[in-house]
Amino acid sequence: MKVATYSRVSTRHREQKPEVQVGELRRYCKARRFKITHEIVDRAKGGTDDRPGFKQLMALVRAREVDAVVVVKLDRLFRSLKHLVNTMSEFEALGIKFIATRDQVDLTTPAGRMFVQILGSLAEFERELIRERILLGLDHARRQGKKLGRPKRNDDQAVQKLRKQGMSYQKIQRELGASKGAVWRALRLDPKKRLRKIQLERRSLGG
């Protein structure tokens, strides 16, 4: 079986050496009689998307140039549970096997494939919890009388009127229960300000 090994060390911890992971992966593949065709190493900050090695790995996977991907631990390759599930699903769709040696995850076995299904269920559960929290938060805000979403046209006019009276941005926010962004947008929509801006632009162009 042709495999690509993937190792990653953090640039924040200079004492980490990729050779440790590379050597461990070589020994594992030799014991399993896997043929290593690509050894990929990334040096990146934790959680970052700037990983040229990972991009190279996925290009190999999508081109079906390898049969399996082998890493030392799950966190060397995946940034989050969602990233793990999505990538595993893509591996499965492409027929690519995946092994994490220390975490004892092996998609070449029935137990390994079941593990991925369990992770998928956990990810779905996590998404539902987040959605439920958002809905509860919105409901709580409505019960407290807070206005949600972008203000209506009459709210824009109210902002403009209070501003013309000399009221500060913060006082307008408190008076109307509006966000800073909503106040800023309403004042930007003031037709008199737009007209003055157009007139100034014309003057600068000699119009």
C-alpha cells in the first residue's frame, strides 16, 4: 500500500523536531510493510490554515496518488472536530485509508471506520447545541426588549434627527437601543451628507 506520512511541529515551540515524528512513522510503516511515497512536514502555528504541507497532502489524496495517510496523532493533521470529520469524510469518499498511530485510529479496520461514524455523530450534536444556544440567546434578548437586526428606515431617521440635535454616538445608541454599527450606517445614509459628498467630489474634479 502506497502511503503519505504527515508530520507537523509548531513554530511556537522551537524544541520540537519533526525528525521524531518522521522516524516513528517510518518504523510503523516498515512494520506494516507500507511503501512510503511521500514524507510531508509542516512547520506552522497551531490552528493556522497556512500549511503548505497539508495542501500538498490533500492534492495527493484527491489525485489518488496514495492509498493511505499516516500520522502520529490526530492533532498533528486536524485543527478541530469539524475539520477532522469533514476531512475523514473526504478520505472515505475517495477510498483513502487513514491511520493515527498513537491514537490507535486505523480506517483499514472495521473498528476504525466505526470511530469515524461516532465522531460524525458528536460533530452533529455539537452543531445542534450551538444552534440551540443561539436561539435561546435571541429569545432572551427579545424578552428584554432589545431590537435585533438592522434598524428600519424610521429608525435611521431617528438616528439622523438625534445626531443633528448634537447627541453623541454613544448617547444615540443608549437612547434607541441600537448598536454602534447601526448608528454608523444610519448616519452614512443621511441624504444631506450624501449630497455634500457628491458636491465636494464635483468641485475637486472641476465640475
